[in-house]
Amino acid sequence: MGLLLAIAIPNFARSRVVTAKNSCLNQLRQIDGAKVQWALKYDQATNHAPTWDDLRPYFIRARLPLACPDGGVYTIGRVGELPACSIASHMEYWRTNHP
């Protein structure tokens, strides 16, 4: 029984971290997509920065501002920038894997 717990607990913790990071990355993608839609609709240049209220129409059921599941805080940023999460490990993956 002890061996089973020794194996199960680290695997459970690791899967929780991966799930939270993936959720954060998906929300960053949604924020980025909303910024692009907003910029196209209102003919905004890359140096304009939308607010959460500007992006609200692009999030149908989400409660804004979005929150990272690991407790990070999102920054929308300007249209020409990627949105950001205050958790460094999420941002490292986001920057290196963003298309």
C-alpha cells in the first residue's frame, strides 16, 4: 500500500501541474484571439491595448477578467504583443510554442 501511494501521489501532483498549465495556455490563446478580433473589428493598430471590457463580447460564458488556475494574473497587452501570465514557467512555454 505504501509503495502504491509513493507512486500515485507524485503522478497526481504532476498531472495537476500539467493540467493547470494547459488551461492557462488555452486562456492565453483565447485572449490573443479576442485581441485580434477586436483589432480587426475596430481597425486598431498594433500599439493599441484593449481592456477586459473591450474583449468581453468575445468571451461568451467566461467571467472576466480571466484568471490563471495556478493563481497567475493575465496581462492583455497591446495588439502587437502576446498576452502574458505572471507565472514564469507558463510564459516560457507560451513564448516558445506560440505560432
